[in-house]
Amino acid sequence: MPSETPDPQSGGAALELLVHGVGGATPQKMLDDPRTVRITGDETAAVYRRRDDAEAERHPERHAGRPVPEAYCWSNLTSGNGSRALWLLLLPFMVVNLAHWMRPATKGLAKSQRLYGVLVRLVALTLTVLLTAAACEVALDLTAWQCAGSADCVAERSWLGFLSPAGHGWWSQPGRRLALASLVPTALVGLLWYLSNRTWSAYEAQRPPTDTPSASASASASADDPTTATATATATATATATAAADGRPAPGEGPVR
């Protein structure tokens, strides 16, 4: 009979991720310890550990018999003021972003990979133009040109009275009405930029740590042994070339956005 396949050994400490429900919970309660430290994240969402387990990666031998519990607290993601509802404007663009990151790995098809990226960016640009064009249709055409130029329409909407030609005001000229209404799509594009930039800086602009124990050990070994340094450089170059051919990020690099 064939022998059983042994369990893979990672050499590091095993982790146990604890996630609370919609009711929320504190990391002290989830970890059953009043002494907790934040490993990563911020005030909105973060991962916590017990203080005694904070250095588990550097000393895996201390946790050989049990996993290291980590508490993920995300309750602040669902709380805040009403302006958070504006993030729904980014929902169509989120789908396009998802399509980009769902691109399958390619090997030896660099042109197809670049073509896929160009097509996804064109779809994102089309969505932006479509949303802006819809705002222009409502603000410039329906409101500033048609409704503001009609006495009957203005009579039913007093807030457009300063745009009516019957009032002979400064804004009653068609060109000035359109210029004023153009602020609406401009503000919409600015709002999209603000929301996406805020989302990027708060949740996505995180790069993986590079100062790891394995990297430090490799650097020390390379400094002591030139042969090891040459072998390490060759292996790194090979891994980078393989990752580039497969369309994946190179080792040690974060995702390029």
C-alpha cells in the first residue's frame, strides 16, 4: 500500500483568525485577554493579537503546539456619517477593477496580457464618460437649455427663475446658463476622484513588508559567502523572469495599480 503523504510543514507559526459578527466585539473580548496589540490596520479595521503572541513569526518554536489567535475587528466599516453612501458611485468601477484582477495568468502571451489590460482600461474610461455624459444631459440639456429657456417650465420651478430669459438677468443668456450648468458634471468628476483617492489611500495603498526574517537571513548569508550571493541573485532573477512571463507580480513586489 502506498504510504500516506505527510502533512506539509511551513516552518512558521500556525494562525487562527477570529472574526466577529455584525454585532461587533472588542479584540480583548475576542482574544480573552486584556493585553492586545494591533498587528496591522487602522482605527477602521485592524488585526489584533495577544501581547505575548506579537512576535510569533520570529519565534515559531514557542507556538509549536497551538495556533496563534488573531482577531479581525471590522465593526467601524459599517459605521460613520451619511457621506459614506456616496461610495455607491464607485460600484460600477469596482466591477471593472475586479475584472482586471481576475485576469488569468498567461505564459508566453505578453501581447495578450497587454491587450487585456488595455481593454479593461477602455471599459473603465467608457463608464466614466457615460456617467459624465448622463450628468451633462440632465444639467446642460434638460435643465439649463430646455427648462430654463421655457417660461412655462420656469414658472413651475421657481429655483430656476434667475436663469429665465424673461427675467433679463445676467445668467439668462444661453451661453452663461450652459457655463453655469457645466459645473455639475465637473463637480461629479471631482467627487469621483475624491472618493477613489480616499478609498485608495485608506484601504488599498498598502505594500507587503519587505523586512522579513528570511530576507535578513539571506542578506547576512550573502554577505558572508560570495557564492551564496551569486546563487541568490540568480534564483531571484529566475523567479522574477518566470513571474513576468506568467503575468504575476515579481517576488517581493506588491500589486501594481
